[in-house]
Amino acid sequence: MSSLPYTYFRVSWTEHRLDFTRNSIVYLFRTTYTSTDELTIAALVAYMNAALPPDKHEEFDTAEVTRAAKTLHDRGSVAFEGDMLKPLH
């Protein structure tokens, strides 16, 4: 089996948690959401926590993911209105 390139996120680091949020949004819109779909904060929180190994990292909560979405919106990465997200790129 060949090794695949990957990025390991240190989910305990603040900036990596923001990256994990951004990459989760991008991944979901590349794989299961269409460009016309809207991703809710609640659905994103559920997805991100399901992706973490149980009892290994602090889980994401709605407030943290909402702050991350606001930061990503301010950086021009996502459209964020109400509790709906869409990638801009």
C-alpha cells in the first residue's frame, strides 16, 4: 500500500481547530453538499465531533464553531449568514 499525503491536525491547538473547521466545510461541499446547499452550524458541529476519536480531544461546541465561521467569513473563505455556511472558493 502506498502512503498518501496527509495533514495531521493538532486539534488541541487553536489555529489548527480553525483549520479543521475550514477543511471540514470544504470537504463537505466537495463530497456531500452541492453548491446550492447550505450547511448549518449544528450539522457542522455534529460532523466535526464525529470525526474526532472518542475521548481524545475536547469536542467542538456551537459557540466555538460559530466564532470560527465568523473568522472564516471575515477572511473571505465562507459566506456566513444566520447559522448557514457556504464556501466562497
